[in-house]
Amino acid sequence: MILHTFNKPKALVENRHFVSPRDTILLMEDGVYSLLDENLLKGMNNIFALEIDLAARGIKVAQHEVSITYEKFVSLCVEAEQISNWF
């Protein structure tokens, strides 16, 4: 599994074709705005967003499992075979 981190919606738009169904996506910083576009994330699995970035931008998510702490972020990094950061 590859952990893909996106810090801007534009980075996700431009690079989503590199994400396979078994990969994990972490939205951070302004990348959490991607959650507001249902079509952008359609068909993607294992999507997470840093709760501190969601709170800072006033974004609320319906699924509590999407919002994660830094501790969970570190766990995802440890579990990943590779990490790709998209800026």
C-alpha cells in the first residue's frame, strides 16, 4: 500500500491517476477542501483527513473515521510500503 498525501485540491486533481484502489489517501492542510467535492473523490477508498486541518477550516465530515489524529497519521506512515507527497 502506498500512502499518498495531498496538501491542495489541485494536487489531487493533477495526480489522482497515480492512486490505485489499494492505496490510502491523506488530505492535509488545504487538501481537506477536497472533501467538499464529491466527484473528485468518487471511486476512491481509504480516504483520511487530519482533524486539526478540518477544524482549522471549519469543515465537518459525516464519517468520523475519515477524520484522524497525528497519531493515526504516524501509524499510516509506518504501515505504508511507500509514501508519496503531492504538493
